[in-house]
Amino acid sequence: MKRRDFLYRTSALLAATVMPSRLLAANSDKASRVPLGLDGYSLRGMKWKATPLIKFAAEQNLDAVLLNGLNYFESLEDSHLRSLKALANQTNMSIYIGAGGICEESASFSNEHGDAAALLAKGIDVAKTVGSPVVNVRIGSINDRYTGGGIESRIAESIKVLKALKSRAMDAGVKFGFENHAGDLRSEEVLALIQEVGSDVCGSMLDPGNALWSMEDPMQHVQTLGPYAVCSSIRDYMVWQSAEGATFQWTAIGEGLMDAPAYVNHLATLCPGVPLFVETISNSQRPIPYLEDEFWEGFPNLKARGIVGFLRLCRQGHAMDVVKPESGVDQDEFDQQHQRAQFLKSVAYLRKHCGAGLTQR
């Protein structure tokens, strides 16, 4: 795809996707159709691999577990992968997987498994063996919007890799789930990428928390990409005005600005059956300095109307504190306990207030 054509497509999609987040009405009788799962990153402080993560998810009566990177696997040998599938099957739990960044231009790209094509090929093979219908992929982070060629160059490279492995994925019965990660992509950019690769093999890995990072209202984000979602994560968020623009902090579900029942109902309506993976990340703040000229160098084509929903959220939000361990408490131990508590609190809220999960406790 030519850069000019891609810019035209994303501009058109941006105009089409700016809408009030109330357009989709909540429909509570559909919420129970949303499977509930664990994103392994929620418990990152534990440094657990696939086996203990699957066992923990089973203990919580969850429907699925997301291992969003090949580093979660103790081994990539077929025998081990089949044993993980068998372990999950014991409790009728699904495994979803991710391969990570597939853009070699990104500073965060890892060549541990070879070049981007080799990494994606390995991801497809792993997905097929463990029974994952999806292999999630991404570019990198918001920093990739500021390097040579801008984000359009990163998108073009990613499209090339996805198209090269398209037939292999289709033969394996696996779809690509393209994730908006760490502020790298906005919804109109993800949608244009999906349409260029082909929605028959490529969909969205929805991440509402990261949508906020790229100055989007997550409720508008889900309405744009929900019909294409093949995987999704969730965490709550708080954002407030600052001298440089805004600051945001992710939270446990129910502690931020997200209308979680409405969000879950949107998923049930737009992509029924797609699991909702709880990815709690909290207790840290990140700036969005949109009042500084340099910040906009990474968003050269974004118009004011594209951030109206985000600005509304900034006015609604309030500053939050970062909780620190008490004197004498080990930081690692504190992080582990905090992450576990935040995850369990989120799961409980989604079950009680949103009817999420096929298995209710």
C-alpha cells in the first residue's frame, strides 16, 4: 500500500469513527456471553510461566488465559505445548497466545526468534499446537511514532510481514490479532491495517487502556474496532489535566472512569464469544503532553475532532496517588501482592456488576 493511500484511508476512517460513546445502548442480557480470562501480564511480578498461570486461572474458574508473548512458554517443543493444551482442557479453558512485536524498525523488536517473519511463523505454529484461534502481534510503543518515516513506515512494514504469512495462518486456522500497544496506534490506523491485510485473517486485539495513551476515548475505540475484535483485554483508567496536557493512570476495574458494564455489553454485541482478558496495570502514572509542540510530531495527521472524547475524559478525571510499600516491606513482595489483589478485584467486579464470565463463582 502506498503511503498516500494509507493516509487517505486513515483520514476517512477517523472521520467515520468520531462518534458519541453512547451510540450503542447497553444490553445486559448479552453480557454473560463474554468469556472472562487472565492476561498473564497482570501477575508479571510473580514471573510465572505458562503452567502456573494456567493453574492459577483454573483456580479462579476463568474461561481462558492469554499468554501474550512466546517468553511465557517454558519450552516451545510440541510435546510441552500439547501438555499445556491438555492442562487447560481439564477445566474447559481456552489458551490464547501472542508473538509480540513484528516490526523490525521498532526499537523494541527482539530477534530472539529470528526476523519478523520467522517470529510470526513460530507464533502461528505455537497457536495451532495449543489450540489458540489467534496469534496477537503489535508494532511497539508510542516512541515508534517519532522515528524516521513516522508510524506509517512501521505500519507498512507490519503489513508486509502479515501478508507474507497470511496463507500459513489461514492453513493453520489462526487469525492475526493486531494490538494497539503502548500508544503506538490509534483505532483508525489499526482498522486501515486490518482492511489492507484482510479481515478474513486479521482482526483487532482490543486494548482500551492503550487507546487512552493515544488520546482516544476507549468507549469510542471499542465501537470502532469491536466488529473486528478477535481478542480483547481490559483495565480501568483515570486521566486528568496537567500543566503539560494530561496524566493518566490505569486502575483496577471499578476504580476509574470506565463504564465497565457498557463496555462489556459492547463486546457482547459487537464480537460475541471473544474472551475478555483482565490485564491489570496500576500504581504508575504516565504523561500525555499534548500542550507541547514536540508531542504532535508523532501525530501529524490527527485533527482536533479526533481527541474530543479524550478531552472530555480529562475534565471528568482527577489525580490519583501512587501507593508505595510501607517501611521495611520488600518492593518485589509488595508488587506481587498488589498485582494479585488488583486482578482479583477486577475479576470480582466484572462478574458482579457486568455479568462477565461463562463460569460464575
